[in-house]
Amino acid sequence: MVNGRMVVERFPAGGPRGSWPAEEFAQARRSEGLPAEVVMDLATDTFLVIVRGGDGAE
């Protein structure tokens, strides 16, 4: 956990056209009650699915 945020999963930015795997993963976590959101890590060109506070994350 860094700055009150826990990274739940990482996805490369170059996904297939029309596919949003990070958003789909985050939506699935939200449907489970986890307040997941997607942010971009520009340094690594990666989408991160994070949970603020880290509560309930694995």
C-alpha cells in the first residue's frame, strides 16, 4: 500500500482495440463491493486498478 492506495492489478496500456481490461476488472471488483478505480502509471505505461485505503483488497 502506498499513500493509502493498494494496487489490486496491473494491465499494459497497449490492450487490443475495443478492449478495456483494466476497466472491466475494476467494474467486476466494484460489483463485489470493492471501491476499485483505474489510474494510469505514466512511468511504466501501465493501467493500475487501485483501492483507496486498501480495505478488503487481497
